Amino acid sequence: MKLVVFFLVHLATAMASGRGGGELVGSPFDKPHLHPHTFLLTPQLIRARGYPSEIHQVVTEDGYILEIHRIPRGRTGGSRNQNRISSSGRGDNGRGENRRVVFIQHCVLCSSADFVLNDPDQAIAFMLADAGYDVWLGNARGNVYGRRHVRLSPEQPEFWDYSLNEIARYDIPAMLRFIRGTTGAERVYYIGHSMGTTVFFAMMNYHPHINNWIHVMAAMAPVAYKDHATIYQLYGPIIQSAYRNMERSGIVEVGMLTANYSEATSSLCAPLAPTKPLCDAVRMLALGPNSGYIDKAYQPVILAHIPAGISLNVLKHFQQFHTSHNFQAYDYGRTRNMREYGAPSPPRFSFGQVRAPVGLFYSDGDWISDTLDVRRMAAELPNLVLDYLVPLADFNHNDFLWAENANRLVYDRILNLLRNY
């Protein structure tokens, strides 16, 4: 039984790929039995729904090259099928329109695609674009859109020597700085899901001045403290053992997304596939009981886009939140901690540094972000402006991304929050 649980959990959350490369999701395939969205990259998914899209490249201070995606306007605002590519910072809107600008950051093992994997009236990125926002979708280093560096290759272990520390210290500030420079907006709206909230809170400890760049932050399924997270309560020793085995095997990258993986997952998890119950079991064991709020016909497409890749250290960092009972920087061990921090233990991240207004959106059915842990966070946030518990007991962690009723239960409230600022 232990072996079965191990297989199912890590099939969903820790598909290790070692140091290899591979084809990305957008590779051309002629697979008529699969949904046409199966192999589309984020800009293609956006255009497939009738929206304009842009691709921009952002270089972090430590040399990672991140591809971020923009939906400059909604379906009624001009030509629908555009895809502009820019590295200079001059996008479709220019700098003079004074549009409301919103930045959305994804969860662990996720990507910008997760905010457009639904119908236009059900996906938060499309809803924001149709509401008049200039929408920017971020990508963290190591995922399918962040596998480049000015001097390192993903084939080198050094490429993967990062944790949440670096995403918070370098990636998010670089993307926000680029967006402000491109649009001319002094302040932007920030929406994060799971890890997208973690790195926001940590970022303010590295760069307190960035509080002044934010109108308001909406935190979906926020993650910092992990004392009560069900996934660690149930599988903590198994997860720790898996991470140790990966380290011994030299595995530094987890969940690399390839076209072969997307094809296999989409086929195995198709609505009429005999293996679909296994997919449902994986989803339940990793994320909580299946809510049934996700479109079953489109679920294979969603699963074909995750996991999108990350460093093993990031997953270990989340585990450390649970074992340390603190929200803190990455623990390298005493020797490297002395080198990195000048102390034998990593420093704690303080919520007192988060001065920007914050709204929390969480649920009782979330196995990753437990209600008790969120309330501990809420008590420490100095400028908490909204504390919202989703009124459905079985609304789980990724329902915030893909549930067909997330628009009514969560996104409408986020839109109201943004309008107030």
C-alpha cells in the first residue's frame, strides 16, 4: 500500500526528469483523438480563445531568462488574433493609455497556462482582460517558459541551485520592474495562487520598497505556514524519503514538461479511458477529494500542461516550512547557511514587511493551504483588507485555478477587491 501511495502522489507532484532536455508542449503533433488544445503553449491558448497575446523576455539580475505572457485587452478591444513578440518592452498598448495593469503569478510546478485553461467567462485572465485590465502572466525560473540563462544550461546542476529565495528575490521583482517599464504604470495589481503568494510575501523581506508598486494583492490558496497542511500530515515521511532518494540519484529538476508526457497524460486521463480512475486517484491523493467542479471533458488538457517543471529545492523548501514550523529562507544546512546568511540557521520571513493591502481567498477543502495556517498568516499581516473563506467544503487547492464555479465563488470577489483600489 505504501508503494502504491508513493507512486500515485509522486506521479502528480514529483515527476523527476533529472537534467535532461526535451520537446516542449507546443511541438506539432497530428493526434486527432486528442483535444486540439493539448499541445498549445500559453500564447496559443490565449489566441485560441479569441484574445490578442504578446510574448516578452525578462532577464533577472542573476541571469535567468523568463518568458512572460500578456493579454493587452479583451475580446472586444481591436483585432483578436495577434501575437506580438518583444524583448524591448514596447507592447501592443504603448505607454500612454494609463490602463489598469494586473500581474498574475502561478503555483509550484505550474505556469502561465494555468490561468487560461478554461472558457473566457471562467478563466481569471480572460475575465480580467474583458473587464478592461492589461493582463500579464508570470513564469518562474525552471518551468517550461524559464529554462534559459545567459550562461548556464539546464543540463548543468548549477542551473537548478535555487529555492523560493531566488524566485522571490530576483524573478518577481524583475517581472514587475519590466511590466512597469513597459506600461508606464507606477503601481500594478498582483494576483497569486499558492507559490505565487509565497514568493510575494517573501519578496517584501528582500525588497520592502516594492510595497509601493502594488495597488492591492489578491492571494488565492495562500501558502507560508504549513503546520497543518493535510498533504504533509498524510504523506510527510514518504515525501521526505522521495526527496532524499532524488538527491542521492543526482536529480535536481522535477516535473519537466514534454510533448510525450502531454500526449500520454491526455490519453490516459481522457473521459472514456479505462485508466481515468487512476488519474482521479492521483488528483485526490495529491490535492484532496475531487470536487467535481472541473470540466471533465477538458481535464485531460489541463493535466497535459502540468507539472511544468521546477527545482527540487523549491519542493524541499515547502517541506521545510512544515518541519520547521516557520516561514523562512531555505535551509542549506549549517555550513552553507553560514556562507549564505552568516548564521547557522536561515532567517525567518516577516509578514510585518508586507505593507501593501492584501486580500486572502482560501477554502476548507484545501490539502495544501490549511485554514488554520492561513489564519495564522492573517493575524500577522499588517494591512489585511479581505479575509474570505470559500463557502464550499469540498473546494480544493486547484479549484482556484480550473473550477467552473471559481468565477462566481472567487474571481468576482477578486474583481471587486481590485476595483476598490
